[in-house]
Amino acid sequence: MKRQFSIIAILLLIKGVSAQEIPKDSVPNALQEVVVTGQFEPQSIKKSVFNVIKITRKDIEQQAANNLSDLLNQYLNITIMPSSGTGRSTVSMFGLDGQYFKILMDNIPIVSDNSVGNNVDLTQINLDDIAQIEIIEGSMGVTHGANAVSGILNIITKKSSLYKWEIATTLQEETVGEEYAMFNKGRHIQSVKVSHTISENWFASIGFDRNDFSGYLDDRKGKDYAETDLKRGYTWLPKLQYLGNASINYRKGDFRAYYKFDYLNENINYYNPSVIVTSNPPFGDNRYASDKRYLTERLYNHLNLDGKLFAQLHYNISFSYQKQTRNTEDFKYDLNTKTESENLKTENQSTEILYTTANISNFFKNKMADVQLGYEIIANKGFAIVDGENQALVPIEKTFNNYDFFAASEVKVTKAFSFRPGARISLQSQFDNQYAASLGTRYLLKNDIEFRTSIGKSFRTPNFEELFSKIKFSGHNFYGNENLIPETSTSFDFNIKKTTVFKESAQLSYTLSLGYLDVSDKIDMAFAGFASGTTDPIYQYINISAYKMWNIATHNQFEYKNWSLQAGASLVGISRKIDNGEAVSDDKFLYGLQINGNISYHFSKQNMQFSVYYKYNGEQQQFIATTENNAPVYRLSEIESYSFLDASVRKSFFKRQFDVTVGARNILDVTNIQQGIATGGAHSASTDILLGYGRSYFLKLTYNLNF
């Protein structure tokens, strides 16, 4: 590996996109118009060939969002998929799960349990150190490599300040549904962040966060409940997180060096509802439970160098080392004495990556055209414990390497029209070589009309679980498949935006977007036979599915003096065909509607902001596997519609040194929704999907000392 990185350091010839800094003079007003994701260099969003969705620091503060899960629930085409049993929340876009959506920090993919940039737990991404977030929908395989199929999200961290010192301390208290107590119920968040402009060239920051989610009881009775009626434990598992970050930025002339370190330590407690009772005369019964902890640790290191060669060529190079481990700690909890014993910790999953990416551009003095050459190299070492023969646990460790090279060009035919072709080759150690290509255009018409189109081909590589997992329970076997091949995709996107500026500080913008996505060789679980000498079925990941999606969306924004109103709608049609060898699903298009909107008003004299956010998620349909008369079939499943409504008021005191934010999440009190499955008879079976823990209220206090 050291040899590889020596070669990489010499190769500074090639790759796509690395950590880029938003220009300091763009803060704070112009900040909203500057984007970096997918660009050769930071530029205004109007000049971008891609349609970039921005989430500003102001948006984050108005929602009192602590992590990405808090924030993204209100955005079109994005669905948050929470799990009360694991404590994780992942993202789904256009009906595709988190394996197809890539999450980056300063253009570097973030490590997760079994992937790089994909299936990231949104609750593990803290927002205190963020300047803005940028989202691009559609295939981004040329600029961001494997698994950027449905879109990418890029977190831009803060790298400069207008002040010599910035010190911010935050205390946030939040109910979990109707449950709250100062120490053992609700949600308790504390953070401190210190930033220092050391000199004209140096900037440094350090931060620490503690997030305590004390769990959601609902109809359960908690940790110390000792009855045998299966009421022990929590509906949503308690979770405690410690997060730390530090960064240092040096800039002189055209050269910049930036280093960032992030650390996460997470503890999730599972309290078994089954209480075991043993007789111990004459002292009475002994009562205990077999409990478990899920322990996650993540290390993130990123070094970025940015500058010029020969006073013209612009280079940008990044190196990153990241590791995420997930351990389990099994222990016996004595309900009589409230003590633990027989603690056994096991490392059951880890992902370790060495990553480098670089690009070089600005080859021509004539600004009408530019070329960018780049590389991306990833060494990904995965580890997991799987079920072996005779109920033995077997460790598996595999390393995946990919060596990607790409080229892109941006040609400005006129001031109004530009286009951007690009191509990437990915040399894979585990699979056949993969390719990506794209062509984007931007055309500025009269009367502030912006017209964008893009076509892209991308790919998704199977993850560690799909390749090597082995899970056995209840007479069923679920296996990975080392013979899987990467999925390939093609996407088309069209976007038109019109902006109208009126007198008296009024502005109206409206956007219409159309998109199409076709995924081939999609990976799904299918029946693969029976275990040797038994009637136990084996299910295995196989390249068996076809997936197609089209969507039409509109977004409208109106600003007048202190008012800001936004409203949007998206209609998505999804077609999936799964042939598992025993049954074939229908491939007709099934449709889902989403509507969102928000309204805010700024009381200037009072330094107060009032905001309301609403999102409607319409009924969703999909074909799912079930059995009838002991034979597998696919039946239409319907998930009922639901809505989220949040509101907040934010007020500043003492010349903006002290901020108070109060509000409510999930005002409509959504907890469970029904998923009905049509059967062969005249009725349908239904199950509950747990989406949330009901209406919650929060109070956030922030003290800012800037000088």
C-alpha cells in the first residue's frame, strides 16, 4: 500500500473532484450562489452545467437540525428510512436505497459499515461544522465514480471566518414523543466549537458534540423491568454519540493546504424483552436478560492540497484514511442487582479505506474551453463475521482496489451556451473493468431562463454483504454471491428554470425538471435451492432485476421583503421486474407523489425568524415476494400516505450573541403507517411500518462569542 501511495504522489495527473474552498469574500451574502460540487473550480450556480440543490447554513439553523436525518426529511425525492431496531437512518432516492446514493464530505466519500460513500447512517453525520450542503440528482459516475447512480450529496465544511475568534456553545433539549426527563428520557445535545483566524494565512477550528438519545419506550417498560410479559426494553433503542472534529487551513497566494480530522464513537443498547427466571430457594427467583450493545467507531482523516503549476495549471489533490468498525458486546444483565456480567466483545464488521483523488485543469488561457484530467484510487479492506458450518462464526477479510481515470471538458461556445462531455474508466480488482460517460449542456435564454440537459452512464459495484454474507436463522439461509457483477445505469435529465425580479425586493423563480433512470443487472435476493440434506431454503443475491424510473418535478420560490415561500411537487413512476426462478414480478409502472413547502418570515426589529416546513408523501406501491399455497408469488403492496409538519421560531439577543430556537417536529404525530399486501383471496394482509415516535418539542440555546 505504501508503494501505491508513492506512485499516486508522482501521478498528480489525474482525477475528478477534491475538497474545494468557498471563496472567503463570498461570505455571507454571495455564499448562497456559490457551488463547488462537480465544478472545475467554485463558481456561481447559474454558471454550473449541473442542476445543484443547495442547503444553506441558514436552512440548517432554522430547522435546528443536529444531523442529516433531521434535515433531509423535508426535501423532494428523498425518503429517510429509519430503523428502530438498529438505530440507523439511511436515505432512499427515486425508490433506490442508500447503495445508489453517494454521501461525501468536501468531495471525499464517507466510510460506512460496509461501503465507501454509500449506505451511510445519516444520524452519524453531525452538522455543526458545515457551511452548506449540495445535492445533485441523477448519475454522476464520471465525476464521482462507482455507486453515484441516483445522486450525490456533498457536505462543504467551514474553512474560514470573518472574525479573529469564533466560539459557539450549544445546549439542545428535545422530547421523544411525549417522553422527557432531564437525564434518562428524551434527547439531550451539547456542543462546543472554537474557530481561530491565527493570521492572514492560517485558520484552525476544533469542535466536540455529545448526542444522547435516551430511547423511546412507547408501550415498553425499560431496562429494569423484570416481568416475563415481553414488555421489557425500548421500541426505539437508546443511542449515545460522542463526536469530535478538528481542522487547520493554510493559504498563501495560489496555494492552500487543508487537513481535517473527524471522530465518532457511538453506543446503541439493546435490552432483550425476554426475561429469564431461575429458581434460587430460599432467596427467591433470579431474573436476568441476555442483552447486547452495538459499538461503532469511525476515524476520518483528509489532507487536501490546492494550487497552481507554472502560474497557470490548477491542481487539486487529496489523501484520506478512514476506518469504521462495528462491534457487539454481549452481556448478562442481572435484574435483581442491576449489574452486568459475562461481558464479551466481538468485532463483527469493519471497513478501512485508503483513498486518493486529484485533478489538474486550466490548460488554456482562453477561458472559452477547459480540460480536466483526474484519477481516483481506493483500497478498501472489508471485514465481517459470517455464519459457518455447525453454527461456527467465521471471519472473512477481503480487499477491493479500484484505479479510476477520467477526463472532462467544458466548452463555452458562447456566453449563453456551454457543454461538458466526460468519460471515466475504472480498473477493478474484484470485477471486470467498468466505464462511465456523460454529456451535460447549459443554455441561458433571454429573460433569465436557464436550460440544462444531461445524459449519463454509471455503475454500482456489489458491496461486502452482497458478496460474502452468510446469515442463518429460523430454518432459512441467506447467502452472498461472489459471482455478482456490477450493475449499470443510464440516466437522462432535463431542467428549466425561470427567474423574475420585481420591484420592491420581490423575486420569483420556478423550476421544472424531468428525469429518467434505467438500471440493468440489478441485484436482489432470490431463491437458490435447499441446504444439503434438508428442506431449509437458501436465498442468495443474484443479478436478476430490471429497474426503470421517470419523474417530473417542479420547485417554486417567492421572496418579498421579509417573506420567503417555497413549494414543490414530484411525481415518480417506478418499474421493477424480478425473476427469481420460481416467480416473476409485474413490471408495470407504479407511481408516487410528493409535495413539499415551507414559509418563513423574518422580524427585522426583533431579530426573530419564524419557519414552517411541510412534506406530503403519497401512497406508494411495489411488488413484494410472499407465499401462497407454499409457492412463491409477487403481490402488489400499498404503503399508505403520510405527512410531516415542522415549525420553529429562532430569536437572537444581545447583538446576536445569544440565539434561542424553539419548535416542534412531526406536529402531525406520525408513528406507524400501514403496508397492505393483496393476497389471492378477497382480503389483504397488513403490517406496521414504524416511521417515527410522534410529535416532539425542542429548545435550542446557542451562545456565540465572535471578536
